[in-house]
Amino acid sequence: MTAEPDDRTFPTIDLFEPDQADRLSQADEGYTLGDYDLSERAALRRVAGLSTELTDVTEVEYRQLRLERVVLVGVWTSGTLADAENSLRELARLAETAGSEVLEGLVQRRDKPDAATYIGSGKAKQLRDTVLATGADTVICDGELAPGQLRQLEEVVKVKVVDRTALILDIFAQHARSREGKAQVELAQLQYLVPRLRGWGESLSRQVGGRAAGGVGIGGRGPGETKLEIDRRRITSRMAKLRRDLSGMKTARDVKRARRESRAIPSVVLAGYTNAGKSSLLNRLTDAGVLVENALFATLDPTVRRAETDDGRIYTLADTVGFVRHLPHQLVEAFRSTLEEVAEADLILHVVDASDDDPELQIRAVREVLADIDALGVPEQIVFNKVDAASTETQLRLRSLVPDALFVSARSGAGMAELRALIEARLPRPEQSVRALIPYTRGDLVARIHSDGEVLTEDHTGDGTLISARVRSDLAAALAEFHTV
């Protein structure tokens, strides 16, 4: 049967009239790079409610389109009940960032997590009842579960079980943009996946040999590899390739860092808990225009911008990935090359959310990660951000907790002058003082003093430029022939 010809006609659309193009260009003038990043991320955001999950994880044949609706569960082993509830609230924010809808949260009081089902057999059955009552299709546990705990808890609740580590890795996978960031996240995911490989029923335990396994008949037959072993081998090969790729990217990053160090450009790093407002501060201090979003882990790719103090000294200001309590060790290892920016900085601006329910916990969690990357020896300055959203009582308590901290607001601009003055005061200064009369034919030396040193006084005379400055030893040697009293 031949198809009827399609007689429909479609109107042709001109791209833009001249006046339309002018209006669009004028509309884009106020946009920054962060605005475009934010719109792109929103356009690519996971659609909540579109997830194909098993009604019963033991029945692989029957699938049903289900909303990604989750129930949270945590084990309270130490601290106060408020600490346990704050941890579960943070888990809820993580789940919402990943695109899920949180229906319920449960906390189990135990001396330590159950070795079999994480929360114990009785609480696991209660959790199963909650899952049935709410219609949830996923359970998220507030901790890193062993492979056996994941499997046995799934057998009881009959829905997918995800732990905190897998949830954070999923968020990182959604937000990674650069080639390096994507490689780092994939490596962390594979490191997490290898010990947790398993199959439905016996689908991953079938063995093949002989010609099916690429053998050559007699003498080549045998049990061969299980599918599980093949998957593990492929993952191991992929991890090795990712490590090689990241090693090459690290070399490029090291070259850039070495170039900055050769010019003795001081570096300042913004570090802190996720969603503390580090990117907002970077934009406020340097007009960087990077992505700012009220979400956890909005920044994964480090951003380095050039900045200048009021006295003319150049320094770099770097934004880094945010930290979180119980940050998966796979991520710390995968992002180690990126986090080296923190360990090799001259000053760490430790940004803390002053409006958070537990800012003290944020400080402890960040310092744990700083210890993991050997950055505790770097000078640190705590900066409480979002003071416009914090109550007066909270600010008074924080001032007594950290007397030398700065209180700023990246949104309103409050305290930014004090922050710039502090950066200027705490940046390392060139070590040698010189006074030189430089002839006008050597303007290159004057330019080097301005770019690499600290000018104290400068006067233009008939014989040349009389300048007093603090400079590095190599520049002082180049100025030796022009020294004057």
C-alpha cells in the first residue's frame, strides 16, 4: 500500500528581523556566564517523577513506571537527637537536589548500625510498611552501606535501596560540566560500584567457554569468565584509562600553577561547606559571573580569577567544590588534583553559612576534609556569609564561638570592604626592600615592579624613575645596578 502524499505546507520563518536582533542583543547585555550556566542546568535538569523502577526487585521481568519518591532512614548512634534530625534534613535536601520527592523520614536509635540490614530486622519490616503506605519506590539510607547490607535490606523492603554515598555521586554526575569534572565523577562512581557488582538472579553467574569465549575449540574450552567477572574487568580497564586521562589534566593544571608561582602571584582559595555562598563571594570580589544557585553542589569545576588589592598587588582567587559531612572518600580521591588548589594556597577563606541550623558542624566537616588533603597548615580565615539571613542571637553566638571571624553578606554586600582589607593584610609580601633610580629606557623593570612587587613610593625625576618597593630576590638582583641611597 502506497502512502498518500503529504500535501501539508509549513510556513517559512525568518530567523530575525533587524529590530528583533537588536532587541535580543540588548536583552542579553545584562546576562553573565553564570546566568547562562543556570539556564542550561535548568534545561537539562532531571525531570522528577520519571523513573522506571521495579515493583519487586526480585522480579526483573515486570517493570512499572513509578515516580521517584523516597523514604529516608538514618541510624542515630551518637550525639543528640537534634544532630540526628539535622543530618536527616540534610539528606532530604540532597535527595531533592537529585530530583526526588521526599515522603517520610525515620531514625533508628542503635549503638551501631546492624551488620545485616543497617537498621535491624524489626525496623526493616516497619520500613517496609512505611514504603507500602506512602507508595515510595526508593529508600535512601543516611550512611554508606556495605554491599551485603544493601542486598539484604532490599530483600526486606522490596524496593531500590540507595545509600548516602551513591546519592552524592549521583548529584555530582548531574552537575559535572567540564571534561575533568566528568572524568573525576565517573572514576569515583566506578570505585564505588566495583565491590557492589551483583546481578538479578543468576544472570551474572552464567559461564561461557570455547568458541563463545573467543577460544579455538579443542584446548580452548573451559569454564571461561562469569559475566560478573567480565563486567569487573571492563570497569577496571575503564578506571585505569580515567586515571591516565586525569593524570594528563593534572599536568596541565600543574603547569599553570607553576607559572603563577614563578611570578610569585599569591593565591587565595574559597573553601567551605556546600551552598555556603562561595561562588557568590567570588562574583562579588572579582565580577567572575560564575553560576550561583541555591542548591547543594552547584559548583564542581574550580574557577580561578585574577584579583587586585587596593595597594595594587595581584593575586588569584579560586572557587572550589563544596564539602559536606561524610563526603565519600572516593570523591576526595578522584578530586584530589582539583583540591590541591586548596593545599597549595597562601590563604584559605573558610566560608560558613551563618543562617544554617548547625554552623559548628559545617566547620568540623570542612576541617576533616582539609585534613584529608593535608591543607590544615595553610593560613585560614573563617568568613560567616549570609548574615542578612541570620538572627541577631545567632550572630552573637557565632561571634563568641569564633571571635576573629568576619561577618559578610555576598547578597547585600555587607562586610565586603572589611573582607578585601583582610585579604590585603594577610597576603604574603615580597621579602626585600629596594630603592632604585631606573632610567626611562628600562621601563620593563618598572613594569615588573608594579606587576610582581609592592610599590611603596614612586617619583619621576630628570634622570629616571625613583622608586621604592618590596620585591622578590630575583627582581632585586636585576635592580642591583640601579640601587641608590
